Amino acid sequence: MPISAQGAPAVDAFDGARRELEATIALLRGWDARPHTEIIGALRERGAEMQRRLFQGWLDGLFERERAETELWSRPRRAVRFVRESERWRTSSVGLR
């Protein structure tokens, strides 16, 4: 079946954040005794990445809801359909994609 004929797979917007959390837990389980400052530093770094991915997941979910909602909007005949792309990240201090 050609790619264009296949339906879009269901995607969990928070999957990236979930994978980051699981990777952090696996990292901690694999570590032996270490200085607390090293552990806290790694958690801060990975925590910031997880926050970034959570925020991106929220934005992705919002975008999908907005895109689905545009199907319900009335438009004049022959109007060009315009769906706002993910330009919102530029207004964020998190530094997404």
C-alpha cells in the first residue's frame, strides 16, 4: 500500500517526555555510589530536557486539536485553507525545535 494511502498512526504527544523519564530512571538504576553533586547535575540537565519535551508534547497536542477544529469552521467558497503551523515555539523561552 503506498504511503499516501495509509492512515496516519496514532501518536502520543508525550511519548518523547516519557522516553526521557524512563532513560533517566534507567541511568539512576545503573549508577553506583557517586557524588551527590554529579547526580543532581545530571538530574537537572535531564529534567530540563524532559520539561522541554513535555512542553513540546503539550504544543503538539494543542496543534492537533486546532487542526481538527478547523474542519468545523465555516469558510467562504474557494477560500484557501490555512492551518497555523508550529510557529509558536518562537515565543517560548524553553527553546524548542
